[in-house]
Amino acid sequence: MIALLFALAIADPPRTVSPTNGLPLAPLPRQALPAQGCAAFLFTGGQARTLVGMASAAPGTLRIALDGQVADYARQSQTGSAGFGFATTTVYQAGNVTATLELAVQTRRDLSQGAVVDSGTLRIDRTGQDTVILPVAGLIGCAA
């Protein structure tokens, strides 16, 4: 399962960027581990897992493809400690978009330089538009 999720994170991106399951979030293209620190690769649940977000512990950004536009959102606040430089709840913001990421992280013996995001939610709030809440899960990978 872990190998499958990591393979999906680095797989070639789809040629067209389209919404995921009718949501305003589109799949992210292939993402690389940061040169330093850790990143959380966030996938949708269900049969077809889709990479919809990548959070970097440092410099504290969340990358998503909202309405087909890939953008980084800066960390505004965080509470709790999930480990690997991530908080249990982190708020990111840019312009009229506020994204709140909640993570439950589990370390495992069979996974080095990272952890599993057992469960989480990604909430997108935009001025004048509906709020979207998406369940996510994934992996945290850290630079060697």
C-alpha cells in the first residue's frame, strides 16, 4: 500500500487537469520530495486514489490545484503536533482562499524517513463560494 501511494505521488501527471469527482480540486502533477525537511503527499480515498495536495513542513506551504490552477498557499497558523514538522491542524491562506488541513499521523517500523497519514481532512473556504471538505490520507516523506 505504501509503495503504491508513493508510486502514485511520483507518477507521470495526467495530460489534462480536470476536477476530482466533481470537486474544484484537480489532481496534482508529479511532485518531488523537498531537498530538506518533510512533505506530506495527500490522496483522496476510495478506489482511485488521486494526489490532491502536498504540504511541506518547511517553508510551511500547501500545494493544491484549485479550479485547475496549481498554487502554493502559505501557512498562517497551526495547533497541535502530528510529528515530522506538521501540526494536527494547519491553516494556509492566499488571496480569498483559506485551506485547513487536519492530519492524524502514524509512525511505522517498516517505514523509514517518513510516516503514514492515516486520516485527515482538507477544507477549502473561498469567499462567496461553497466550502469543500475532502477526506485525505497519504504518506509523509523526508529528505535523507
